[in-house]
Amino acid sequence: MANANGKVAIVTGGSRGIGAAIAERLGIDGFTVVINYAGGAAEAETLAEKISQAGGRAITVQADVSNASAVASMFNTVESAFGGVDVLVNNAGVMQLAAITEAEDSVFDSQIAINLKGTFNTLREATRRLRNDGRIVNLSSSQTGLLHPTYGIYAATKAAIEAMTQVLSKELRGRNITVNAVAPGPTATKLFLHGKSKDVIDHLAKLAPLERLGEPVDVAAAVAFLTGPDGGWINGQVLRANGGII
Ligand SMILES: NC(=O)c1ccc[n+]([C@@H]2O[C@H](COP(=O)([O-])OP(=O)(O)OC[C@H]3O[C@@H](n4cnc5c(N)ncnc54)[C@H](OP(=O)(O)O)[C@@H]3O)[C@@H](O)[C@H]2O)c1
């Protein structure tokens, strides 16, 4: 609990998977954690309880990140509860795989709305609200480098997030706020495992020289580095946390 001295961190999409691991880790690191979720209220509440029982402090806030006014309300709620915000982790995301020739408009629109517009919504709000000396971490994906077939729309949203990461790190000059991205490789969560056969999962797990899938805690450790004292000189960078897959 030594690092953060009660600084306040919002983790979007914190109800499960990588976001839940990040929220739990930031709670251990001493942040007051805001677990954002869209639909998974019960999972978010269970996680908040777990963080509290471990000696940390956490609340849950429902907000669909694709909705700008819901995002503004979430920041209002957090400021009312804790007096300010220091860290934003943009983790909420969806992945719908489709070859470009077959992709329905809805597949394009929902990934743009949640991954890209959602990240924009929270970034814009954070630029107006984050206290000086803050940290922002955006979740990208190693698919921006792997560029596997069927990942085109998803990878495009993440490439855009990497671009905004680097631009925003410059726009926040003078406030001592760092903006970085963490780009996981295949990680054992619902988002990755859903709809894949065991053979496909085994194949993807073996692609990295470390020959396993990432676990949510592996990614949470990379985020914790960037939000913690040792990450303070890292700014405008993309950290691929992927076992060496690319
Ligand atoms: N798993 C991987 O292999 C992998 C690899 C590279 C990058 N990533 C990135 O890592 C991040 C987390 O992925 P994950 O694997 O942990 O996914 P996941 O297990 O599917 O969890 C996604 C989280 O995002 C939330 N969410 C979805 N839509 C939302 C919305 N509109 N507003 C607010 N929250 C929303 C979900 O909450 P509700 O259940 O409440 O909707 C859930 O907590 C994503 O940005 C993903 O692109 C994952």
C-alpha cells in the first residue's frame, strides 16, 4: 500500500478480465480504485468487496464509455466522492473478428463506438479533470503489429488509440501527466477465448517465445509500472506486454 498514498484511479471496464486485474493491482498499490463497468454490476461489486477486504478502497461506477455524458457523470461522481482524479486506465474494449469483406456495419460501428470513441470520451474528460502529476494508460493491442486476418477493424481502433496516446502526451505539456499505452498479446480472458477452438487457442499460445497465453495479472503488472513511481519518466510510449510475440 506504499506507493500511491490514496491517489484516485479510474479503471474502465474493470468488472472482469484484464481490467479487474488492473483494479485489484492498483488497490494493492495504494490507489483508491474506481471500477467502471457497463453491464457487469455484480462482478464489479464482488471485486470492490475483494479490494476492500484486502485493505484497499474501491467503489463501482456504471457508465457506458461510448456515451460522452455518461462518462462526464462518472467523473462527477468520482470527484464528489474523493475530491479529484489522478489516474485513468482506459481498459474497456470489445473485439469482434471478421474479414473486411464480410464485416457488417454493426461490427465496425460498435468497435469504433466503444474502443475508439469510448477512449476519446474518457481522454477528453481526463484532460479537463485530472490533477497535475497524474497518469493515463490506454489499452492497445499487439494486433497493431501482428495484423492478423479478421482483426482489421479491431486493430484499426487500437492503432488510433496509440496515435491519440502520443498526441495527448504532448498536449498535456506542463502538467506532469504521462500518457502511455500498454499493448497486450493474446491474454486469457473472455474477450480472447470467446468463440475460439482449443486448437486455435493452443496455436496462438505457442506463437510467443515464452509459449503461453498472457494472464490478466501480467498485463496489470505493466500498467502498475506505468502508474507507479518507477514509470514516471516513460511518456508517449507503447509498451507491448506479450511474451515476445512481436
Ligand atoms: N484479452 C486479450 O487477448 C487482449 C489482447 C490485447 C488487448 N486487449 C484489450 O484489453 C482490454 C480488456 O480486455 P479483456 O480481454 O479483459 O476483455 P473482457 O474480459 O471482455 O472485459 C472487457 C471489459 O470491458 C467492459 N466493457 C465493455 N464494453 C464497455 C462499455 N461500453 N463501457 C464500459 N465498459 C465496457 C466490460 O464490462 P461489462 O461486462 O460490464 O460490459 C468488461 O469489464 C480491451 O481494451 C482489449 O481490447 C485484450
